[in-house]
Amino acid sequence: MTTQIDPFTVEVIRNALTAVAEEMSLVIMRSARSPLLREAGDLSSALTDASGGLIAQGRDIPAHLGIMGATVQAFLGRVPAGQLQPGDVWFLNLPEVGGNHLPDVKAIRPVFSGTTLQAFAVCLAHWADIGGANPGSYVPDARDAWQEGLRIPPLRVFTRHGVDREKLDVILSNVRGAEEREGDILAQMAATRAADGRLQELFARFGVATLQAAIEDIHNQAEAEMRNAIRELPDGEYSGEDFLDNDGITDRKIAVRVKITIREDTAVFDFRDSDDSATGPLNATPYTAAASVFYAMKAIAGPDIQPSAGAARPVQIETRPGSILNPPVSSPVVGGNHETSQRVVDAIFKAMEAAVPERLSAGGSTTSGLLLFSGIDPRTGKWTTLYEVHGGGEGARCDRDGYPTTRPHMSNVMNTPAEVIEKAYPIRVERQALRSGSGGRGKHAGGDGQERRYRILAPRMVMTSMVERCVVPPYGLQQGEPGAPFRISVERTDGSCMQIAGKTHIELFEGDCVIMQSSGGGGYGLP
Amino acid sequence: MKSTWSVGIDIGGTFTDIVAVDSATGETRMGKVLSRPDDPVAGITSACHSLGLELENVGDIMHGTTMATNAIVENRLQPTALVITEGFADTLEIGRQNRRELYRLSVTPRVAALVPPDRRVEARERIDAEGVTVTPLTDEEIKRLTAEVEKLGVESLAISLLHSYVNGEHESRLADSLRDSVPYIALSHELNPEPREYERTNSTAMNAALMPLVARYLARMKTVMESSTGLHLFHSAGGMASVEAIQTRPLALALSGPAAGVTAGAEVAGDIALDNVITFDMGGTTTDVSIIADGEVPISSNQRMAGYPVRQMMVAVETIGAGGGSIARRDGKAIRVGPDSAGASPGPACYGQGGTQPTVADANAILGYIDPDRDLGGSVRLDIERAERAFKPLADAFGKTIPETALGVRRVANANMARALRRVTIEHGADARTCTLLAFGGAGPMHAVSLAREFGIETVVVPRFSSAFSALGCITAEMRYAEQRPVHMPSASWDADGLGEIVDRMRYRLAEPLLGAKVGEGDLRTEVVGLVRYSGQSDTVSVMLRQPYQAETLNAEFRKLHDRLYGFSTDEPWELDTVRVTVKAPPAYELSSLGQAGTSQRLDKLTTRECWFEGHGKLETPFYDRSKLPLGVQIDGPMIIQDDWSTIVVEPGTEASVDGSGQIFIRVR
């Protein structure tokens, strides 16, 4: 039954499929409405086969890309394939349905040839607001999932006849900035529609049988590439741990622990010794943990491995129900997506120091460094929310210093230019500079973090922080020194200045100045 | 007596191309000589000699150059100082804080800052987003900054102050005080009057760093040429500019060469009435592509070069890191082509200059497409045995014959390019199936037909002068100047009269340098384009603006285009973000006025050789000399058409024809 297919045709089809995924991201970036998508590019696109196995992805955000296949598989667990129709676009964001956190909303379009389901086009976009207690939907002291915003189970928002206005209105009634969100939803829909069109062209050109045979080959190639990459790592058992500063509620470090077993061409990542789930929003789903493992394997062993379901076959991941990486459904998770996922990578890197230190970077500023400013802009009378992430120093490597002010590992979202901030928000950026001396010393020094100063120009604003590495600094490798920890402080108009917690929610008044100093990277080797 | 000859010259990295026209007789000549990177002026002289012309008595020189491009790409920019608003000295280092490689941690996340820390000076001043002065720039501060900059002892200076795009007064005053001590100064509000401090500052610094290089080059050109010779430079936005204009804005040369090729493509498209064209210029290590819709040269002001953002209006050319030198390799069970390239040195194995790895060019040699008895640009001759030796290990690994493997590698190379092409067409909202592929440059015509097949394109055109196409673009381009200004006019508070005044002012300024002996006010054409978006969107849609600039007309046009580009449009408010005005004077030479091509009556083969084709195996294939093809002829593939510098591969099942002016059309389906 299998169609024989030559390697050249497979490579031609692999390029064509990757082009489809890349096209989706281009479409959404160009047509979306919120700055988070169009300026910062907080979105990702992928194609999966009919059973949810990842086939191809765009060049987007690793934290998103690692979960796309799981999202489709879990989606199919909820919605039997028989219910899917050509022209459908389903939206969902439930963390327990192959997800990560509520703001990352996935649009899934089943793609048919004739009446047979062939593939899924998935477009994930970080919505700047998904409801919940705070503007921007970051609630640093959330104690359950429902405080974090609107929970969308698989919901058919578009059919071949167009938008289902009633469902759309339910969504728009539960998020802030309905107009902007509607634009983003349309952009996600348009992206998946573009993918559908391209796939139809490919079905016509190659024939469905050839295309499916090529997809199977792509999976098999990726599996072979991953096995080769693992084989290059020395066999053995490697243990590593890293700590969250706290969970935003309880002032206690939380351990992420991994035991990695490399045996010939297989790898087992056992996280069962990690701490119990957190009270606050630092829990991460097992899908997020898997995304981190996949990222780390690519970064350490094989950057060119095709991101396909086949690459996951030689890798086994174990998490313990009830733990920080496999929390109960009721747990809040908003920060776990980009903070705890980085702890997973850091734990893996620390474990692998015993095996392949020359392939690793020392600890970087592995946090989103997220600050959210909200308030009414006195110039327009309108409510505005600035969602800003802050890169810090890159960790040093065996052959070079770390680079200053960079987004490490699981994220790669850009900053918002000071001029754009001042135009759109009642804030003045008084300084953006490198935080000199914040990189850890070493044979090669860690990169410096940055300092940004935000002066508040509105009578009143609120600020939410979701920042790690304030307590536990970025580590050095091979006896290099750690980088300086992240530090956020507020200078009030009365001249007082106080440091604030990494995960908090505070009131700001006109003339106050928020000083953000991001962490430096760790050094590599004895200074 | 002054000669009646005009020449278009494009100086590339390897070759200098020349097209010359005699205005008295219409006689047209084309040539190609090796470039002289050490002495570009000598390269121009020898190009003229190759056509029997002396530089001193050429009437007009229209000149495209990769000088600025190479200085940027090879990091040969001149040391530059930067004055920037207090607190922002590290902006070039911080950039947008993202990394270029997601998984490859060994690579540094970004390129090094254009201006190092010890040449960055902070100015105590502040203007806000509305243009209101928050902290004035005092005379004492100007004095202090002047002294600081003088101490650095540099020739070039960039001044980039926050929000100068709404109020450039501080930048101008500071520049006035520094003009005596620093010869080359670039101001950010003149160069790139748009928000985003990193991108604007970087563009300004790059411009400042190019200024001394370009000034010295132009000064040397002038000493060689007679004072009466007209020297014009081809700028990146697809037109000619005066030497004076280029001296203050050398960044406008950043894409000079590719822009000339695309502009020639637009001329050809207009001449033979093609609506949508993809230009395809494949070289040894890179391939340039762009989309020409309705005969308009595509413009973008948001591109990157060598990892740096360049905010300038430039022809939207996408450079793909794949070409004839791309290396094929086995990766487990899979085949990959590129991104590694054999480059110019050692080059493909078949050039016999030390290359041993299998490349795309070697595949073409193995498949029989290149006549081994022919010179390739003078000294190089083809060595097919070496190519086959390079391919043997790959063929063995896949259990295929060498020609089968070569065909496979060509398919994969074309698929790589098709993927990049897809990205370019999407970004321009073009439907590839309705496009014509216009192939030129060294290797473009060799791959165009297969690429068209891969991409679903029905027609390939290989234009006249295809192997010196950028030089042709130089000679047939319009004189044009363009400028864009942010206006931020929301649909809710539309002001047609205000917009009219802005456009008139811009038009007046742009027209001034064009008017002169040969060009009167009546010869000028003005084009006004609005960049429009829904409030809150980032990317804009380009909409043609026509007097009397009614909001209703614009509204309808914008929604139509938005729907075409993105598949939806809404009733929401929109805004005119930016207005772009272009003023054009007619070209000295129309394409159609250039001398006649091929006058042969008979179709004669040069030779017949065995060539391999996908799905057909080995076929007896006729070779033709392009210059001897009769006009109006139609021939079924397979065939190879060659001229002195390039080869057109016409596959079986396709049909080539030559139109009345010598353009070659190939119907793919």
C-alpha cells in the first residue's frame, strides 16, 4: 500500500510544506491588529498530519512550536474527526487540551482533499488580553485557572458559511479590547485559509498518495536525524536541577529536576522528582515541558533536525501527576509557559554539563522579564496596556563571551521601541542602556543585561510583573560566575525608592519611575 | 567633438556589464569585462574600450554600482561617531533584543553595533512624541558636544535624537555647529523621518559611514571624465540620481545594482504588456528575486542588509542564499542542497579551480546543458569529468546513476528557490500563477523553465540583453526622485486640502533637480501613493492617491486591496500613515528605440548534444546561437539557446519563440 517515493521528491515536498507554514506566519503578522503580534511577533504556525503529528513549522517561537502537535492530538480527543468539516476553523486555549496558557489561542483548520481529512493548519497567537482579573491577563497571585481569563474549549468559530457571530460575541464579550481581538481572530482565520489553499495546490500537483508517502518519509528522516544526534552524546545518566524564584504567592523556591538517560540512540527525560504543583501561576503543562525538551535537544544535539513528529519518537518524557510539570486542571499556569519552561531547559543544560559542556551556553536571562503597564491615556481618554518583555545577558560559551541583552532559549519576542511606546502610551522611556558589569565573570564573561526606566505620565496606572531570576541568578558553567540577578524598583515622586517583587501587581502614579534592570548572563570557565 | 554615445554600466562583484547606445544612429552594443575591485574606474575604462569607446568622449554615463553594497556586506564601512539622546547610547547594541538563530547557540545573537561604545556621545536634550521640547538643547550643551565630537577625530558623524522625525530642530542646530569640524554628517530626521529609534539610528550611522567612501569614488570619477560628461548614479529606489544628491545620501546606493535589473525588468514588462512579473537573477552564491505588479517597480522601506536594518526606500529585492555554487549533500537518508556554497573560490568542481564538492552548476554540466567547447567569461573552461567525480559519492549513496542524481539535485535546488519565491510573492500579495518569470543574469535562464514548472508559472521570458540586464536598466531608466513622509491622517478627521498641500510641497522639492536643459515642467510625471492601514495595524497597504484626494475613493480602494491581500476587510476606521511622492522625467532612451536584434532568416543549429531532462532521460538536443535566431520563430523543446555569457535551457514539452524585438518567450504549459 505504501507508495515508493524518491528522496528528491521528498525534499521538494518538505520545502513546499515548510513554505506553507512560513506563509501562515507572514499572513498573520501583516494583517493582525495588536502590537504584540505585528510588532513583537508573538505567534507561531505549523502543519500537522491528520492524526496531529507535526510535519512542518515556521520560524517562530520555540515555546509555541513544541506544543502544536500535542494541541491537535488532544483536540482530536475532544472532537472526533468525523465532526470536522471543510471550511471549519476551531479556536481553543485550554491548557489541559494540549495547551500551555490561556493567552496563547490556537486556530485549527482541518484540511481535506475531497471528503478525506488530510492535515491540520494551526496558527497560534498570543492575545494581548484574554480576560481575567488584570488587564493583559497576567494575574501574579492567581490561585486557580478561572482567575486567569476566558477558557475556550474547542469551538467552531468559522464554518464554510463564514463566522458564527454568536460564538464570536461570547469571546469578544469576555476579553478587553474587543475591536483589536476581532482583528486578530480574522488574521488567524486568514492565515489558516491561506494554508488550506496551498495544500490543495499540493494535493493536485503531487497526488494525495505521494504527498502522504512523503510526509511519512519526513517523519522517518526526522527520527533518523534525532537518533543520530542522540548517538553522538555519551551514554550515561545525567541529573540536573534548577529553581523558580517562587510562585508569586508563597515565598519559597520550587525545584525542577531532571534525570536524563542516554542509551545508544534513545533518551529518557524523567522529571518525576520535581516539586509539587504551585499555588500561584507558575505551573507548566506536560506539553510545555515536552516543548522545552524538544528545544533543548535541538539546541544541544542537532539544530537542523526537521521539526516533525518523527523526531519525538526516540525521546521519552516522564512527568508526575500533581507536580509542577503536570499540575491539576484547576491550577493557574500563565507564567509557567515562559518561566517554568525556561527552568526545564536550564535543568537539562545543567545536567548535560557533565557530558558535553562545550556544546552549552551558561545560564542566560531565562525569563520573559515581563512588565505590563495599564491605564487611561490622558491624551486620548482611552484605556491602554503595554505588554513589554525584557531580554538580558546571554550566557557565555566555551569559545566566546555572552552577548548583551538577548532573548534566550524558549522565547524570541522583540522589544517595543521607546519611540513607539511614547507615542502609544502615557509613558516616557528615560533610559535604555546596557547594565554594565551585570554579566558573570569567567574565562569568557556572561553578557550584560539592560536597564530601562519608565516614567509614568498618566495620573494613575497599574503595573504587573512576571519576572524570574530575581532571586536565583543565571548560573555559570565550568566554574564561571553567575550573572547579576534581575531587579525591578520603583522611584516615587517623594524620592523614595524600593525594590519590588518579580511577580506582583502595584499601583503607579504620575511622576513615578519604574527601573527595570535585567539579569546578566553567567560566565564560562574560571575567571 | 563630443560623442553621441551614452553608456549604462553596472559594476558587479565579478563582472562589469556595459550597454552603449549611439543617440545619432540608435546602434546598440553590449559587453562584459572582469571587474576591478581595486580600481573601479579602471574597470569602467576597460568596459568602454571593449566596445571601442573612450571614456573621455562618452556623452552620458548612467552608472549602477555594488560599491556601497559591498562596503556594507563586507564590513568596510568608515569609522563613524554617533550623537544620540541622553540615556540611549547603547541603543545600537540592544537593537530589538531578539536573536537571529533559534537553535544554533554557537552563533552570536546579532551583528556587532555599527558604532562602538567609545564613539557614542550622549546629548542632553529631549523632544516628546508630539514634537514638544521637554528638555531644550542649550548653546552650552552644543558647545560641549562639539568639543567631544572633535576629540574623536572622525570624518563621519551620525546624529540621531529621539522623536526627531516630528521635530528635527535639535539635530539641525547641532549639525550647524559641527559642520566646520566634521566633513560628513548625516541627520536621522532627513534620512529616515519615521519612529523606531534603533532602525533610524542604524540607517543614519550606515549612511554617515558610507559618505567618505562614496565621495572619494565620485571625485575620482570626475577627474577621469571630461567636465562636460554627464554622470548619473542608479539609486536603490529604481531611478537615476545626480552626483550631488548621492553625496549626501550614499545609502541610496545600497541596492543600486539589483535595483537597475528590476527596473529594466519593469521596462520590459511595460514594453511587452505583462501584468505581473517575477524577476529572477541567479548568480553563483545568491539569487535576487522581486515582484513587478502592473509595471511598477516594487518599493519597500524596511529591509535588512548584512543583518542591519536599512530604512530607506529601496526596490524590494529578496536575496536568497542559493545559486549555482550551492553544495548538495547527503543527510542520513535525505538529500539537501545548500546553504553551504562553493562560492567563487574554489567554485564548482567543473570550473577546475580546486572545487571537489557536488554543486548545482556541476549538475548542469553533467546534464549536458553547457557546451564544453565554449569559453565561460574568458579564461574558464568546463571540466565535466571533475563534475562527475564530485557527484559519484552522492549517486552511490542513493543507488542512482550520476545523471539521475544531478537531475534530483536540480529539482531540490529549484524547490529551495520556489520556497523563497513563495515568501516574496506572499509579501506582495501576488498570485504566482498569474505571473511571468523574467530570467536574466548568469544562471537565471538555465533554471527558469524548471523553476516555473515547480511554481506553476506558465510563461518564462528571457529578455534581450539578459546577461547585462542591470546595465540596460541604467540606460533605459527614468530620472526619478522619490520621498516619503509620515502624515498619520485618520479617516475620521480627513483633510483633503491639507494632504494636497503636503503633496505639493514634496513635489516641488523633488522636481527641482530634474528640471533643466532637456526636461521641462510638462515632461514631469508625478505619482502619489498612500500607505494605508486599519488603525492599530502595523503593515500598510499601498494605494494610489489621485486628486482631489477624497476619503471615500481611498476608502473603497483600500478595502478592495486589503481584501485581495488578506482575504478580509472591515468597516473599521483606517488611517493614511505615510504619503510617498515620486516625480519622474522620461528616460533618455526608450527600450523600443534600441537597435534591432537578430536579422537572420534561417534557423541554424550550432550543434547537437545529448542532454538529460527530468522525466525524459537522455535526449538528442539541438543548440542554437541566440544572436542568430530569426525573429518570430517558434521551436519546440528540448533545446539549448546560448549567447556569449549565458545559457537558456528549454525543456521537452515546452515551446520557445522569439518576438519581433528579440525577447525570448518560453511557454511552459
